Amino acid sequence: MERKIKLALVGIGAIARSQHIPVLAASGDFSLAATVSRHEGVEGVANFPDLDALLASDAAVDAVSFCTPPQGRAAMARAALDAGLHVMLEKPPGETVEEVAALARMAEAKGLTLFASWHSREAAGIEPARAWLADKQIKAVRIVWKEDVRVWHPGQEWIWQPGGLGVFDPGINALSIATLILPGALAVEAATLLIPSNCQTPIAADLRLTLDGAPIVSAEFDWRQTGPQSWDIVVETDADPLVLAEGGGRLAIADAPVPLGETREYEGLYRRFAALIHARACDVDLAPLRLVADAFLLAERRTTDAFED
């Protein structure tokens, strides 16, 4: 039996505590060997105030998983790769497309793993949806991703700064699903961004996209939703309609629910990371991030009311 991969978790915030740490505690592939956090770590695990302190220590670590905001993450990932460590990036993988592409080139040159993870692709309905759509003609696609930012991202000021993506922080989850399940290439045709007067990133966005050149995809992202939250993708085909709901946790075809197992997104991510490490391979799909970058390039920008958390 192979020994467990010793992993350092960088950034001990809400997503690390709710997803990464519980999955690592139960993992047969990884052991949590260290944490990096200026504020708090994990009981019984060595904690370091920054990545430089970890790399300068004698802590035995094979891999690093980054749960920090995207701003400034590329420099830390470069340092980890320089130290001979495999790297996993929480979504979004970075501030820019090129900085992540450069990390991929660096990892490949060193024979190390870089995994740009997209957790929503691990939802239970995603692979069945992809397989069913593979031989269908797509007539229209509607993405509706609307949630309450005060519920899901309270007090996270970095999201409203350059590089923080704003509503595309959850919206990129929808794009990561769409780029995987749809049989064709997506491209942004037009976009409208609503940006609060006191922020640098949008609180809402409407996108028109093409699929293999056909203008048949729309996407609505909104962080001002109260009441029921919406994480839905509706695909009209030449056969039957397909509906992915609850971020991919529910699937229906021709209005009939498809039986699914339990969604265990982060378990799937860490299984994938372990397999990549053993194969000395990389998995860096930048399609979702490119769509967001193109939306920012093409967008009509409109100012809306100031956001107060």
C-alpha cells in the first residue's frame, strides 16, 4: 500500500473548514501535514504564518492545496512548484488566464502536478448530463445562477476588488459545468455587467454566448437574490429537454428525474489530485476562466446601487 501524500493546506477560511479539512481527514490518499494561515490553523497540525515559513521549515510536505483568494496566489504557487511540491488550486485558479497557463508550463517542465480544480464538475448530475448530451443537437441553453451574496460570502471584501471576480465567483461554477457537458465550444458574444458604485467587480451579469458559433446560450448571474436560490442549467435538444438544478445535484430529462448518488464534490477533487500526482500529470482547463475574461473585455458596464454587506 502506498503511503499517504503529505499535504499542506494554504488559507484556512470558510471553504477550507467546510469542505477541504473534513475530506482530508477521511482521505485514504492524503494526510494533512501542515496549514498556512495568519489567523488560525487546525488542532494537532503544524501551522505556519505564511508559505515562506513553511518552505523554510523541515516540515515533510509533498503537495500544497491553495484555498486563498486568487489575488497573489500565482506567486505562492510558483514558490511551491520551485520547492518541488505538487499544487492544487481552488477555483478560480488565478487572477488572469496567462498566470495560470504559466504555472502549468512550469509544472510540466518540472515533472510536477498542477491541478486547477472545478468543484462543481464533481456534482452527481454532471457526468450523466454530459454523457446524455454527447450525441444530441443543442437548440438552446439557459443558465440561471442567482444567490444572496450576504448569505454565501459575508464580509469577503477581496471579492469586490480587482481579480476577485464579483458575481463570477459563483458564476464561473456554472461556466465550468457548461464547458464540460455541452458538446461544442462556448464563446462570449456580448455581456452586460452591473457594478456597484463602491465596488470594482460586478454584482450581476448577463451574458450571450455562442456554441460552435450558434448564438443559442444565455447566462444570468445575480448576487442580489433573496428567498429561493437558483443554480440551474436548462438545455433544449432535438430529443428532450435536460434540466440540471441545484448546481448539478439534481438532473431531469424530459421532466423525469434521473436517479443520482450523493454529491461529494471535494472527495472527487482530491481523488483526482491523487491520481494526477501518481501519474505526474497536470489538469489545467482554463475554458471557464477564459469566458469570464472575455466577458470583462466585451462587457457594457453599468453602475448600480452601492453594496453594503
